[in-house]
Amino acid sequence: MLRDASYKITSDYAGTFKFDGYDGEIATKVYVDAKWTIPATFQFQNGIEIIVMNNAKIEASGTMTFIRNSMLTIMEKGEVNAEDISFTNGAPAALRNWGALTVANTMTLHSGATLYNKGTITSKNISINSNTKIVNDNKISLEGELNLPSNFSLENNGEIYGEKLIANSDAVATNNNIMKFTTISLTNTTVNNACSMEATTSFYANGATFNFTQGYLKAPKMEFVNGTVNLSDGSMLDATTSISIPPGYAKFYGKGENTSMIKSPVITGQGFTYDGNLVIECDSHVEKNQWWENFHVLNGAYFTKMGDSKVIIDVCTGIKNGGNEGGDPEDPKFPIIMDDNRNYAYLFEDQWPLYGDYDMNDLVLIIKERKISINKSNKAEEFTLSLDLSAAGATKSIGAAIMLDGVPASAITQPVEFSDNSLFKGFNVNSNLIENGQDYAVIPLFDDAHKALGRDRYEQINTIAGHSANTSPKNISFTKVQQSYLCG
């Protein structure tokens, strides 16, 4: 074949041709307007474009290799079937497909190659080298994996389906329609998602950056190691089983006017941050650690149980979360019981505010339960407190009482019920068993911590491991009933 010439296959042909190739822009074109059977591996040298016309076909039993700037163009009703195929050209594209390309084994994009698809591509695998690009405006179906290397760019405006999506450092994937794989694994990748992505088995990301704009990601299990997830304008992470966030610095941001959502029955991990216009729907979320901030919730992010939030998530493929419309309003049932069973430790220095040893163990009280019954006037009608006297480090008599801040002593009109009212005989109490002479209600607990713990000597109790004076904590509880002032 000559340079600067056009050729046309007008009838069925089995065989190849001789073309030596040349430097410079493509000037030789072969139009396939029939069935062309290529019986063996064949290389298309630099400077040639193969154009498969409507209703035409290429059948290649070996590998079709397009060298340097050589190109394959498939028109809307054209068809190419090959065992393997490889491309190198990047400008304007090594492959421009409006028709159908089927590859039995592997399609290879060498460094610098660009693939443009507005038809259908079916292949077992796609092997991609760095500095390559795929633009998909219709459909790509893979039996195996799509492995995106560094400096790779994917723009999907159509549909991509496959077994595995693997992306590595500096790869950029932009999805404006549908991407669905069995597994997705992304490492130091940037993903821009404005529609729907799904991993039917598992999703893994390590150090990746996600920019969702009304985008949706679904998987049974998700794992985020470090990285940043920007959820904008009503985007959603939908994990049907669990989300795992291993120790690190993963950050999830809700941005824009429309609330975005993270939804999963179970979320575990530590070190991560929820920030902004974001709702987290979860039935079993890792609890806040009382000693350190194992995760952060900032700038309006909030939690609900599964299905309880009113947030509607509507993306390009339809409504993904309909929001809880709620039932018909009804009056609450009274009394409302507020029961707090969390433990709170109170440590006392008996000489405060004077100078002392400040060992903060002269008296140790552990609040075990706080229970309040609220009536329809939003007032407390019953208050129960249970605590353990756990330790007495003082070596002198020390007692304790609780003052109900803001509650006048005169407001207590019925006796307080104690589990053991023999512990505070040293207090001057009135008939309602609160201390006399106080402006606010003061409820005595005990007048001598050592005696309450069963000891008759003023020595340290339960402050030194293995000490002979140690004993079991003393539980003390009381209930105040028919009081309508406590929550006033």
C-alpha cells in the first residue's frame, strides 16, 4: 500500500496486506465495507487508519496490533471480533468505536494510548499502561478486571460492567453514569462520581479522594483507610452490611445545600471525622470513647437509626433513599422515662480549696444509674439515683450529700425513699429526710464513708491494691417521688 492513499475492501476478503508505515500524520486509510478475515496476528504500522463501515466486519483469529499513531475506527453498524487487540495512539484516539468491538482475551492500551467508545466493547480483560485514557459514552462489558495504573484517566458517560475494578496511585476516574463491578479496590486514586457506582461484593479504598456530586456508591461491605470523601448535593454511601474505617484519618464531608448520607447497619473504626451537611444512618455505630476522641462529629453532621432520617437521596438512576415521612402525630405517653445507665466517676479532695496532697482519692463515688420520670407538664415526678461508694482515701471522717441545684428545700413535700437510711444519722434532717437549714434541697448519702464501707478505723480503703482494709463498694440509692419542680 502507498502513502497518501485510500483503499476500500468491497467484498469478503481473507488475508493481509503489506504496508511499511511512515512517520507523520495518518495519510493512508483502508475502508472495510465487507467481511475481512485476518487469519493470523497482524500489525498495523504507523500512519494508517482502518475504518469499518456500517454492516461491515473484521474477524481476526490472532492479535491485532496498532503501532504508534495507527488507528481503528468502527462505524455505528460496524463490527470487529479479535482474539487480542492492542493500541498505542493517543491523538485523537487509537480506537474510535461507534459500533461493536468484541475481544476474546485482552485489550491492551500501551502508554499514551486513548480509547473512545460510543458503541459497545466486550472483552475478557483490559490491560492498561500508564499515561493512557478511556472515554466511554456507551457501554463496556468485561469478564475480568479493569486495572487503572498511575497517570490514567477514565471518563465514563455510559455504562461499565466488570468483575474487578482496581485503581492505583494518581489514576483519575470520572463517572457520570453507571459503573458496576463485583469488587472495587482503589489505592491513592481520585474518583469523581456524579451518578452511580456499585460493588456487588466488596469495596475497598486506601488513601483515595472521592468527589461526589449527587453521586451514589453501593456495596455490601465498604472499607475506607485514610483518604477523603466529599459528598455534595445529596450524595450517598450505601453499605448494606457494614462500613469499616481502620485507625487513621479518614474524613467524610457533607457539602452543599442538600444533605448527603452515609447509610450502614454497622460502622466500626476510629480516628475518622464526619463534617458538615451529613446524616449517618446506622443501627450499630462505634460508640464515643469517654477517655479520648476516637472519632469526630463536626459542623452539623448527625446520626439517626436506619430508616429514621427524613433525607431524600435522588440521583441520576432514581431515588436511593426515600426519607422517613413519619406516622400520624400523636400525643406522647406519659410519664416519659429517661434512664441513664452509664457510669460516671466523681473524685474528691477533702481539703479543697485549701492546699493538700491532691491525690483525688479521699472519696470516690461512681454514679451507676440516673432515672427521671417526666410528666406531661415537662416536670419530674420521680427521680432515682444509684451510686457506689467505691473508695475512701481520707484518714478522717468524711461524709457526702447531693444538692438539687435550683430546687428549693420547701419544694420537697414528701419523704425521700432510701435503700439504707441508717447511713446518715449524723445529718440534721427534717421529716422529708432532707437536710435542715439549707436554701436548696440537700439529700444526705452517708455521714461517715469508712463506717458505710464496714470499717471502724480511719484508714485508706480500696485505694491500694491488695490492702487488708479493702472491701466491696457500698451501693446507695434513693428515690424522690411526686416532685414537680426538678425539671422546672
